[in-house]
Amino acid sequence: MNRNVIIVIVLVVLVLLTAVQAIQLSSLKTGISTDKVSVGNAPAQSSGASVPSNIQDLPSMVGGC
């Protein structure tokens, strides 16, 4: 194969991938704006929520041991 043909094929594949990602990004943006997208399985925070024990002491651990 000619080197130019390979370069053209690679560029076409990259442009197609970019187009697919642009479509996915657009649909995700639309989903977020219409509240059809949920983020993870995180429970809603409440004022009485308990903090896991491994991060309770985090503020005192900043800066070293």
C-alpha cells in the first residue's frame, strides 16, 4: 500500500471516531439538561449521615503522618 493511502485511512478513522464522540457528548449534555442522567449510586446526603471511619480523621492527617 502507498504511504499516502494509509495516512488517509487513519485520518478518516480518526474523523469518524471524533464524530461519534461528538454525538455522544451532545446526547449526554441533553440528558443532563433534562435530568435524565443519574450520577453513580451515591445516596443523598443528609444532616445525620455517618462518615466512614477511614476518613473521619482526614483533616488531622493533612501534612504528613
